[in-house]
Amino acid sequence: MTVSLQDLETRLWAAANALRGPVDPADFKTYVFPMLFWKWISDTWDWEHAQAVAEFGDDLNDEVEADFHRFELPALTHWRDVTTKTDNLGSRVGKALDKIQQANAETLASIFGDAAWGNKERLPENALVNLIQAFDGVVLNPDSVSNDILGQAYEYLLKNFADESGKKAGEFFTPRAVVRLAVRILNPQPGESVYDPACGSGGMLVETINTVRAGGGDTRTLRLYGQEVNLTTSAIARMNLFLHDIEDFKIVRGDTLRSPGLRNADGSLSHFDALIANPPFSLKNWGADIWAADPRGTWGVPPATNGDFAWIEHMVYSMAPGHGRVAVVMPHGALFRGGAEGRIREALIEQDKIEAVIGLAGNLFYSTSIPACIIVFRASKNKERKGHVLFVDGSARFTKGRNQNQMSDDDVAALVEAYTTGKDPDGDGGAQVRLVPTEEIKTNGYDLNIGRYIKTTSDEQTDLPTALAAYQAAREARIASEAALFERLDAAGIANLGDIDE
């Protein structure tokens, strides 16, 4: 029986609701996604077994059948072998998932995350039983549900979990309109390598596949890469890609800034055709102590209290020479903060690496209400944009929502057209655009604040987000300076400023 998208979404959300009460909504994903993936593997294994029997009949043996299966299911690890018994259910689930990971070490190592299935304080047995029963009602094999529908349902769950998690959602979920905008700006092509160094749940990599497929390209030739520091989130990303029927990918777990995990055979950092990310804003304690000796610090060492430019340097350094490009989501403060960040920004502008700055509306993200922007870098710009930076003010492209603002498909299309053509597609100020010579930027102290170069019809509306971002940046800088001052006073044995001789 074929399962519709709406029916599948309803059933999956019912599975999540089975945990409501004893489990914090922010932790739903820790349990629901592994269950979904396990059920899919088990149902697909049965389907593959039926295919093998139909083709070989009585001549079928274990060696021949192994060729039919994408993943190995060791004895007594199939969904029905474990879930039909209720004694020590959580412990048996955990052991079965561990065995599946071990049997498929090259593809599924740590895929089920680190949920404590046997911990009845965190996951009461009745909640686990309810979760299993919710999945029992749906068959997830290729005859029942296509990878396209399965992938859409997975994205539906991610969005709902993000809504439930509030600000915590920023750790694993970027609003899909922002993802679509960033991917379409980069315009990935068949045969290219695409890398997200802060990949979260893998949304940007999945959207890369969708974009290439929508353009009629062969997605099988794409090579997708990502790194994610959180174990559960990196596992969710890998499951996401598998369920979207994507196989040629590599997601590594680890701290990208301290220990970048994607390297060449000689140990050097890999380079990629397209790089895309929404890294954590203004990350503290990001590893500044190692940056001076790191080749990624070519343009300078960002402040220890703010890792925004460390992400930028990592991505720009990792661009493929000649044709690589980057689209990275940043807070507006990255456009105008001074000090070490200002010096790095100056070096990147002087080397003509920054192609465009695209301002977004405020309150689009789960983790912060401040406005953000997308900064686009290119290893080599086209002739018209050499020696210039394109500014696009998209702050008016949104629809006000109850908790968050939203960008529609039309908003995304307008900003993509503005970036591509260098013109306001509507001619009404909805996406104001200006190509600014580097010399003008230089006279402004290499400040990339959009408001310096584009005057909107309502200065008050446009300048408010920028003013808030500037205030926040100044406040953080003041706090950091005060902390450094008091640390030096303490080291010098000075109790207060009045003890200093004039």
C-alpha cells in the first residue's frame, strides 16, 4: 500500500507526540530519528529479501542475497525481532542498534547517536512502547514510500522539532528559505564538490541535491561533504542524506575550527568547488590559540571572543583555486566591527575575494532575532564585478510571523535575481541593489555596512536592525575589553583603578 506524504507526516508526528510529557520536546529528535531510520532499514531489508527470492528462488543462498542488501542486519536486530517483546525493551533496542552500526562500520558507524535507550529515567518504558507502536502502523519500503516522500517527511519532522525546541533549534536547523537562497546563489553544478563546515542536520547539502535535480542535472555526480561537532546532530545529518537516497557523501564529526576533518592524503586541507554554511554566530572560545600557526589564518587572527571570521577564513581558504565560491550566513556585526576583524575584512577586500553582501530581514532564525546577512566570496570574480562588491538590501523581503518572520519562495527568487543580475527585480525597493567600487569601500575604512551604500525609502526601518547589530557588537567588545583590563589589573596586584598613580 502506498503511503501519502500527508499520511506519513501525520504518523511521524504521532510518533513524536508519543514521547510528550516524560521527554523534553528538544530531545524528541534524539529518539524519533533513530527509530525512523531503523524501521526504514528493516522494512527495506524485507523488500530486498523478497526481490532476491523472486529472482533466485530455491537457488538463493546467503552469499548471493548479500548483494541485494544495502545494509547488513545481523541476527535478531530486525525491527520485529526486538520490538515484539516488552521485557528490558530499551536495553534490547540499544544493543540491536549497536550491532547494526558495528556490522556496517564503514557506512553506519555512530549513525544512531548516543541516546541512552536503557535509561528509564530519561525514556520511560511506556513512552518507548508508544513510540514503537506509532511506527508499527507504517511500512517504509520502496513500494510503500518513495525516497522523495520519505525525505520530505524527514524535513517536516526537522521543522516541527525546530519549532518545539525554540532557540535550541539554531544548533541544528536553518530556516529552509535561507538555505534555498544560499544554495541558489552558489548555483551548484553536476560533478562539483560541495562542503558545509557546520552542517547541522544536513539541510544545505540536501538542498544542493534538490537544486541540481530541479535544474535537470545528474545528482549522482555531486560529492557532498560536511563536518558537525555534535554527535546527535551529525547522525541526524547522515540519516537525512541516506533517506534522501544520497550515497556519495562524507559527514565527519568534530570541531571544524580546531580539528578540520576533511583532508587530502598528504594531510593538507581539502578544497571544494562550493562552500555553504550557517555557522554559530559570535562563537566564544573557538580556538584562537592555534590560529596564528594555522594556514587558514593567512588574513589574520580573529578575536578569541568571537569566531565569526575564523569560519570565514576557514571557508575562503578551502575554496578551490580559480573557481571556488562561498556563501556564509553572518551577523551584521561581521560587516563593520573593527580591530582584528576589521583588518581581516580589509585584507579580503583588497584581495578582491568578497563578491556580494546580501542583507536579510530580522527575526528569521530560531537562535536569534537580530538580522543576518549572506556574504559571498569567490576565488575569481567575473569581469563586471572585479574591483567591486555587490550590495543587496533584502531586509524588506519577509512576511511577519507569530514567532518568526518568514521568507516566501517569491522573496527568495527576488533576492537570487537581484544577486544574479545586479538589479532590483521589482523596481520597487523590495530588493535594492548597488555595485560599489572597492575604492569607495576603502574611503569608508573597509566598512561593509549595507546602510553606507544603499539608502532605502525608510531609513528608520532599514537602520534599526543595523543599529541593533552595531549596539550588540559594541556591547560585546566593551565587555571583552573590560574583562581583559581587569585581568591585567589583577595580575599586577591592583585592586581598583584608583590605586594607579597618575
